[in-house]
Amino acid sequence: MDFATRKPTMMKLLQEMVETESPTYDKEAVDRMGAIVIREAEKLGAKIEIFPQKENGDNIVARWGKGDDGILLIGHLDTVFPLGTLEMQPFYEKYGRVFGPGTLDMKSGLVIMLTAVAALKEQGEMPDRPITMLFNTDEEMGSYHSRELIEKEAKKHAFALVFEPCEYLEGSLHTWRKGTGKFTLKVQGKAAHSGGAHKKGLNAIEELSHQILKIQQLTDYEKGTTINIGSMHGGRAINIVPAYAEAEGDIRLTNLKEYVRVQNVICSLEPVKKDALIIVRCILNRPPMPFNDLMEKTFNKAQKIADAEGIEIKAGGSGSASDANFVAYLGIPVLDGLGTVGEGFHTEDEYFLSDSFVSRAELAATLLRDW
């Protein structure tokens, strides 16, 4: 399959997708993006199912074939960039790099998914098993609304490929990912005048600071566990003892035992200052995706298939999470990082290496055909 000749068509579709801005929290915008993938999948003969959402874009499933033992391809339509980003950050290609909001994460991955199936159909090499594409619309906010659909579809399939971008310029597939959690810590104190009644007040910011220092000590680099306090606020004015303060934090970990350890500490915090009230909420969003025996077996099979076509692939991992975490947690073989190779996720410098557009499409088609 000669994917180099397909690159102009791929770039044209990518430009249309990138210029159809689709921030997670704008349903109408994401649904416009959804209309593009529906159009392209229908051109390829897919049966389309739409799962309406109230606040987010509608989730979409495209199917080719029926039966069991199928392959599931997963990609998300939403991006982190607000409407209007294109005015300052246009789509363009320069010096072998393709720039623009969402080019890397992950609209190029969506084009790769569709191109791989298009190539197989044109060559008469579609596998004798079902192929399903799932396009969700809230990945950038944690896939809270689409997780159930992802897990339901994953259970119907023998294998899954996730087309998130590769975070390493050498092009490693993601064979492990950290799990992600988050917590909110709220402190209620007592307001007072900072001059005449300072002693009568209970400073919520001071109490919160004590608790943050305790929580930060849970970071353990050897175990792969990190805690990050990402935001905090409290108080109304410098001449008022603050009655309320709040902080939010991010948890990253490699195994569920660590989450239990962290959760137990955070949820059992005791006030340092008498009469302070602490309210804690701690949740695990995406479970860890470990490099276990199943993952090793899955990667080795993929490597053997790729080697037969002269395609080199490597195994790697990531401190970030994706929808692959949900699939792996179910014990279903999955590989992630099938999207393009690049840098600058979620920033004005986001780009992917142009050559990886073609090579990743070739890899995807090969895995679909020969798995």
C-alpha cells in the first residue's frame, strides 16, 4: 500500500478538520466536527450510530462488518483550544512540521483512522472481521460522559487501537500509561477583622496551607506517584481573616495500590487549627494502564506484524492518561499512540512531523489487515 500518494488527500481532510474548531465545551462546534467524520465514514460504507449528548458533542460509532472478534479504533473529536484560536494559530506546514490547534491532539489521528480503512477497502484487503470506529467528544475533560460507551464497545471487540499522538519523537507506541485522579480540598474557618479582631478569626488559607504541605509529601518518584496542587484560592480582602479557602490537585500513579494509599491519606486529613472544618473529595478518573503480561504479548504481536512489512515500532509509556486506560482496565488487548509523532500538546506550538502522517497510516492499515 503506497500511502505517500495519499498524503495530499490526507492533508486536505486534516486542514478541514483543524479549521473546524471543536473545543470540548462547545457542543455545536464539536458536532460540526462530528459531521465531517460521519461524512467520511459513510463514503467508506460504514454503518453509523449516533449517541446524542446534552452538553457535549454527540458520540459517534462507525461499523464495518458484523460478528465477534473485531477491532475497535478509538479517537476523540474535541480539543482544548477555544473558538477563535485559528486567528492567531493557523494551520500550516513548514520544514516538515504541521502546525495548528488540534493537529497533533488528535485530528491527524482521526485522518489516519479513516485513511487506513480507505486504503484497505481500495486494495480489497479489509480483514475478515468487524472493524469499528468510536469517536467520542469529551476526552479532554476526562471522558466522563463517554466512558460507558467506550467500555461497552471495548467488551465487544478482541483488540483495540487508540490513535492518540505519540509523545516521543522516536515514535514509540504507548504500552503503559499512568492513571489519573483529582481531589478538591475545602477549608472553612471564621472571618474577622484583621486588625481589631484578629484573634477571633480562624484563617482558612493558613489551614489550607498546612494541609497542602501534608498532601505534597505523598509524591513518590520511585513509585511513579506525583501530586500537583494546580489551583488554590480564598479570602476576599487583605484586611479580613479569610473564612474560606479551596485547592484542587492532580494525582498521577502507576498502580491502584498507590491510589488507595493516596486516597486514604487525603480523606483522613485532620485540621491543624482547632475548629477548622475540612471537606475533601477525591476521585480516580482513569485507572492505570500497566505494562503487564497481556500488554507485552500484545506489543510483541504488533511488532512481529510490523517487522514483516519493514516497519519499525518501539514500546514506550506516558505519564498522561487516555481512553486506552479504560480498555486496558477491562483486560482487553490495546495499543495506544497510533497517531502522529510530535510535540507541544495543548500549546500554541503544537505540531507533528509530516513524515509520521504517512508512516502511521501505513502501520495502522498493516495492523488491521494482519492482526
